[in-house]
Amino acid sequence: MRYRLTFVVGMAVGYVLGTRAGRERYEQLRKSARRFMENPAVRNACESAAVNGRQMAGKALDTVSERMGDRLPGTVSDKVRSMGGRRAAQGSPLDDGWGTSNT
């Protein structure tokens, strides 16, 4: 019950503060967030994180497959392999299909 009450109070405070800030402040925050996400450095960092995540997932699959053998569910290995296959099919390991790259 205590957590529910805390949640409701938090929602009420957020609503009051949000309505006081108004639509103008909301639009200002939205515009600055859009500018941030369109920044080439941010896009490259996101792309690098995605590429590294795919590589680590492949390495993790190899390690887990070695240790677990046939006990690994097929759906897990299929999903990780499809992620790697999609990347390899597009050519360069840094090519994400969106026209951006780390170079």
C-alpha cells in the first residue's frame, strides 16, 4: 500500500509541475531532444553501441554454446545468428542500412 501511495503522490506532483511548465516548455524540451539525437556524434555513438552489442551477442552465443552444447534453446541461437547474418548481408560490419557509418 505504501508503494502505491508513493506512486500516486509522485504522479500528482509530476502532473502539477508539468501543467505549470506549459506547452511552450514541452515544445522547447522536445526541440532540444531532437537536436541532440540528430547530432552526428550522438548518432555515431548509438551506431557503435549497436555494432558492439551485436558482436558481443555473437561472442556470448559462441561461449554459451560451447558450455551448454545442445541444451541451448534453438530460438536463442537463431535470434543471435539472424542478427549477425543481417549485418554480414549488408556488406561492411559498420553498415546499418541507414546510410550512417563510424567513419
